[in-house]
Amino acid sequence: MTVNSGLDNVIKKINRHFEHSSIITNPVELNLYSCDGLRLHTSQPGCVVIPESTDDIQIIIKTCNEFSVPFTARGAGTGLSGGATSDAGVIIQLSRMNQIHETDYANRCATVQPGVVNSYLSMITRPEGYHFAPDPSSQIACTIGGNVAENAGGPHTLKYGVTTDHILGMTAVMPSGDIIQFGGKERYAPGVDLTCLMTGSEGTLGVVTEIIVNLEKIPETTRTFLLIFDQVAKATDTVSAILEKGIVPAALEMIDSLCIQAVEAKLKAGFPKNAQAVLLVELDGSKSLVQKDAELLKNIVGSLVSEPIQEAATAEERMLLWKGRKHAAGSMGQLSPAFYTNDGVVPRHRLTDILNEIYRIGNYYQLRVANLCHAGDGNIHPLILYDPKQNDEVNRSVECSSDILKTCLDYGGSLTGEHGIGAEKNHLLSDMFSEYQLDIMRGIKEIFDPNNLANPGKIFPGSSGCGELRQLSRKPEPV
Ligand SMILES: Cc1cc2nc3c(=O)[nH]c(=O)nc-3n(C[C@H](O)[C@H](O)[C@H](O)COP(=O)(O)OP(=O)(O)OC[C@H]3O[C@@H](n4cnc5c(N)ncnc54)[C@H](O)[C@@H]3O)c2cc1C
């Protein structure tokens, strides 16, 4: 049976179970699902189904299985690696599964459906003094299901960890159609940690339909500092110096000059336009500890900063600084019609080197590259500016991204810190892992999904993925 005839059968059968408004087959509407936040990768799904419960998802997956049609879960579609796309398969759109089933403060956890928007959960729990710690910059839109699938991070990852550190358990519909529970409120379970395995598997092992998340106590006090530098290298050296002296800031974020231009043009967040880089340093905890760390911070940064250290004096000032940081990528429209968000990691002590290399590689390809970094984690986000109408520029952006990522690997880093592999980077995975390691991963996928129906073409090398991005490029010679 071809995928197309299989798809027709899936649609016919699903139509018997779901209301008309829960199935999209009109090509114009399907277009809306043809990409996620990575607009360089597009593929048209065969249909979109919008379930309301775990049982609904079971029906969809069993039907897909019956007719060998692939399926892909989709949250808010803010992913940046082409993960929530499907080539002629079924998209399972989870936006109607957006209920918080339980908040359990005695056990410091909440049970939520996957379509709950990240910041909404913290909004609901904040009056009780709790929040969901993972805070991707996209948190006003992205879903907790998407966070689980991508093992999302964010500015506060440095102190609080990534999504997997905050997931206690989950329910998932497996590719076979079985409903399985992983982990639970008990926090500790023997054996291989399958909850952890599911987290970050990008929808390739099953569809997550309910999640038990950890709730973190909101600290007694939070103070946010702005450090201004006349050289990028001084900012990156400061990152190492702060951590070496034993301070673990809640957040330690870097923005370079080009990013500052975009943010200030759009938001006027208060980043000086003549700075080469700024660091946002957030300290939180008990008042006495934060006071001690704040004094130490001022001593450490002493002569490295080009202007006196600034501190947000009010909640509004703090929010404005964070708005500048979290909407920095969104401000790029001030500088360019499009940009390609890169996501790589280097060991922290290589931050200066990687930024130098990024500027050099950008020059080589004659592209402007603005930089945002979760600097404390060594997680870089070069934003490669390009004009989508210029084919040559699009190609150069893809090659530029590939070279930056390969340099991260040369420095002992990683291909992704938080955006996942998706359809974007699967052709690079074998540069990072040995065949033996990849075979283990493929073996796991096969046990969970022997028919390769769960989000095929994502993560694993050799699977059909992102054609436009599969241009392996050589690193340019030094200029
Ligand atoms: C401006 C901007 C800023 C961002 N900042 C950050 C950041 O700071 N940190 C960070 O980590 N990311 C960031 N991202 C990337 C993105 O927001 C995250 O990856 C987020 O977790 C994706 O959530 P989503 O609901 O949009 O998922 P989608 O994009 O819909 O899906 C992402 C992947 O998860 C799978 N998936 C979704 N739901 C499920 C489910 N229930 N079960 C199984 N698989 C599922 C999909 O198949 C896909 O592979 C940013 C994106 C943008 C556009």
C-alpha cells in the first residue's frame, strides 16, 4: 500500500471517530503546518488531526499503524530544528490538550496535558510560591509537551537544569498504540530510566499525552545585573571568572553588539548601543546569600567591565532587561528579512574561541551573524542573517551554520544545546557519535517503533529529513 492510499484510508477511518472540525485536509490550511520555527525546512503533511484525550491519540496511532502511515506530534510549532513537520503523514496537533489536571504542592509537582503553554503553568502556580523552572525564551508560546520532546533549556538552565531535571513521569501512546506510564510522583525508580529516555526523543519514540512535572519554590530574592563590555573576549572571560569563583548564577546570558542593535531598535531594553557585548547576571536565593554573591560578583568583574555594573532597581526594570534578552531573536527583523537560528555547545572555556571563529566564518561567507548565548552553559545561538529571496545567500547560511557546528565539535562540544536534532542536523550526527553509539540509538528506536512510523526522518542519520540542509560543507580555510 502506498503512503497516499494508506493516508486516504486513515482519513476515512479517523473521520468516523472525530468531528469534522478536528481534521484538516484542505491543502491551504495544511500549509500552516508545513514548517516549524525553522523556515528553511518545509514539507506538506497529509492531514492534521486535533485530539482531545489520550484515548483519541491511541485511536489515531492505531489507525496509522493499520495503514502504515507515519505520524508526528506537534505542540506550538516553535521548534527550531524542523521536528514538528511531516512529509505526507499525519500531524497530531496537541493544542486542545491544554489542561492542568492537578497541582500537588505537598509533593511539589503538577500533572499537565502536553498542550499546556510553558509560562501558563508558572502563572497558575506563582500565587502559591512555585514555578516550572525550565523557561525557554519562547515560553509564552511553546508547550510543555514540546519542551519534554526537545528537552528544552533556557536562561535559567545553568542553576536549575534542563527539562529532564524537572520531569517526574509521563503517560505516552507508543507507536504500537499501547498506552504506557513512565515514572511517577515517587521520584526514584529502579532500572533504566525510561522517563529520561523519552525526554529529548523528539517524538520519535511515542506521543506524550500527560506529564508530571516538578514545581520549584520561587526563591526569596532575585537580583539582576547588567555588565557592559567593550570587547566580546572580556565578556566571555568574565563568564569563566564568575563560575570559577564559586558563584552559580540563576542565569548568565550574553548578547553581542549586533543583537544589541536589533533589541534597542525594537524594545529599548537599556543595553548600551556602543557596547561590544553585555552579560545579564541573575542571582537568586536567600537574601543573605544573594547579598554575599553580589559583592563577590562586583569584585570579580572589577576591571573587566567598561562601565560601572548596573542593577535592575525595580521589578519593571528587571522585566525590561529580560524582555530584551528573551525577545532578542524576535528583534532581528529590524536588521534582516530572515535569520537562521543556530544552536551549538562548547565547553565554557572555549567561548572566546568559538565566538572568534563564528565572526571569522560569518566573514568568510559574507553574512552578518548576531550572537545570543546561554553563556554559563557554553550554549551558543548564532543568528545568521540572510535574505530568503537570494538563493545563494540561503545556501551560504546553511553552510555557515554547518561550519559553526563542526567547529563546536572540534572544540569538544555538541551539535545542540536545546533545539534538538530534528530534520535539520541528522546528517551531522555521525560527526559527533561513533557508529557503535548510533547503532545503540537506532536499536532503541527499533524496539519502540519497529515500523518507523513515529516522526520518521528526525534525529537519526540516513533517515529522510531536511534536503535543503543536507549540504555537507567543508570548513573554510583561515583567512
Ligand atoms: C524565539 C524562540 C526562542 C526559543 N528559545 C528557546 C530556548 O530558550 N530554549 C529552548 O530549549 N528552546 C527554545 N526555542 C525552541 C522551541 O521553542 C523549543 O524547542 C520548544 O520546546 C518547542 O515546543 P513546541 O510546543 O513549540 O514544540 P513543537 O515545535 O511543536 O515540536 C517540537 C518537537 O517536539 C515533538 N513533540 C511536540 N509535542 C510532543 C508530544 N506531546 N509528544 C511527543 N513529541 C512531541 C514534535 O514532534 C517535534 O519533534 C525557541 C524558539 C523560538 C522560536
